[in-house]
Amino acid sequence: MTQLSPLNPAMAATELPPVMEARRWLNGVTFPADRPLINVSQAAPLDLPPLGLRQALADAALNDPNAHLYGPVLGLPDLRAEVASQWSRAYDATISPEQTAITQGCNQAFCAIISTLAGAGDEVILPCPWYFNHKMWLDMAGIHAVPLSVTSDLIPSAAAAEALITPKTKAIVLVSPNNPGGVEYPAQTLTDFRDLARRRGVVLIVDETYRDFDSRTGRPHDLFTQSDWADGFIQLYSFSKAYRLTGHRVGAIVASVARLAEVEKFLDTVAICPNQLGQIAALWGMRNLGPWVAQQRTEILSRRDAMIAGFASLPAWKLLGCGAYFAYVEHPFAISSTEVCKRAVADASLLMLPGSMFQPQGSPQGARQIRIAFANIDKDGIAEFFKRLAKFKP
């Protein structure tokens, strides 16, 4: 690889994007006709959005002049208002449009929020296994990611997090339903972290990208129910999974008005405004696709049940967590998870991500763990996945 000079040392120290790294394992590999690749490496819907949404997109592209112009930096007012309205009902809360912002995907939402909270030399607590793009942004910004160990069921403890807080700590980041672990954090866990954050003067960030596929009914937590919820709590969200809009890049932030005023500086500098067509699509989806999203949730939960049953039939593999789009497992082999996943490409036509991509470098847990993103394979595909896994002997 060509040596670059000069190069930001924080950028140089940041790991390569894991999904892209795993895709390179496919280079030069030919898959047998009777054993095509099963790709469970990435949590991105592959099917097209519903026809009605695509028609709304096409109509906007053809007939709405504003769809091709700059828009408000914090997003379309109608979409912000719809998020505020639907979230207020879902969480039994009072959320105003001014407390919402639209971003170019949830990753940008995270980057924007962190940029308002922390700078080089500061600390942010991430439970392990962590979402790798969160860790990557902290590394690029020169912010120290402090790993928080979790229990055997992948649930983080507020008491354990408190022991990690220092004068440099600016935030704690949680993802529920979790990526990569799949687990749904109990409401009490989130309340405990909210109370900890307030007591210690840090911010609690909760990424709810997969909230639409939570197996529980009713609101998943009480973080929005207090009148002063915006004091120290920030929620992130993605429209990509619910409405199959990954390529349109639409996410959201729910936070205090004062925090979003700072976010606006970041967004104006990085993208000027969110994708107009993507926002139009997200708004149409929110207004018209409630029953369809509910059907998608039912299907994803049925695939989750199939994954749980499949691993029950493979006792050598330990299922650590399963929900939303992910199963997170411990493999039974004497080699590292990275080597297991690389060999699975050629030997079983399976592309999975090793736990080492979600844990600190050198972590013994990461060497034993694997993430499986099952949302893009139906029940027949899941059955075939387990047939291959049962025969796989690296």
C-alpha cells in the first residue's frame, strides 16, 4: 500500500471499515452452483421499498422542484413534525418538532452529536461488543473509547459504567435493540443509565436504529416520559431499515433545542442539508406504511425464532444474543473468530463477521465471537445456513 504523507495519525490509527474488509475475503473465490454464497455480514435490507413509496419518490423527482434544491439544515419541517408526533405517541411523551433533526443516516447523527460533546483527549464509554462505526468515529476524532464489559447476556450495567467515569468522560452510548448483540435492553437498564448520566453530569446517547423490530409491545423505555427528558438524553434513529431506504441515507436525532443548534453547525459544514428525496420518502413511509412495517416486524421476529431454534440444534455453538437483525454467537473452534470467518467463505460459502471487529484489539472474547446478520435470509435460507454450519469443520 502506498505510504501517505502527511496523514492524520488519528485517521491512520482507525481500523478499516469491517464490512468492506470482509467483502475482500470474497476476492478470487468461486462458489459452487449448488452452494451459492449466503451473505450474513451486513444489516442492510436488500429488497426494494414498497411500490407506493417508490412511486412517491418518482413523483417527487419529476414534479417537486424543491426536491432538487438545498433544504433546511436540520431537515424538512413536515418530517421533523411527523417524527415528533409519532414519537410522542409511541413513548407517551411530549416531543416538539424543534427537538428533532434529520441527518444523512444514523451514522451521521452519531458523528454530529459526538462532535458537539467531545474533542480530542475526551472519553466516551461504549459497551463491548460495540457497533464498529461508533468506535471508528471516536478514533478518527481522537476521542478515547472506553470499553464497558457486559454480562453473559450482553446487558451492560450502570454500576459497572460508573466505575469507568472520569473527569474526561462526556457520554455513554447504548444501542438497543443492540448491534451487534441483538439483545433488547430492559427498560430498567436504560433508566439506570439515565439516572447515572444525570448524577455524574454526562450525556446518555441511545441509538434505536432497530426500534421498529423490537419484540416487545408498548414503549421500550421511559426515557422520554419526564418533562425534562432533554437534559442529558439524546436518541438516534435510522429510517433505513423500516422503509428500506439505505441508499437514500436518512436518520434522525431527538435532543434538546440547544443541542440541535450546535448540531446544525456540524451538518451545515458536512452536508448542508439532508437528502431531499430521502426525506420525502421517509415522510411518505411514516404516513402510509404503518401496517406494512408491522408485517415486516412480524417476519423479522419469525426469522429470529428460526435462528434461536437453529442454534439450539447446534449445542457446540453458544447463542449469546438474538434479536432485531442479529444473532451473536460463540464458536466452538480452537482458532480465532477471524480465521473461522475467513475459512467459512471458501469451505461453506458463508460470509459472517468475526467478534474481533466489535471488541478491543486483542480481546479474548472477540476471538471467540461471531455476528450473524440474518434479516436478509428467509426461513429456507436460514435452514440452509444451519445445514452448512453443522457440516463446517475449519
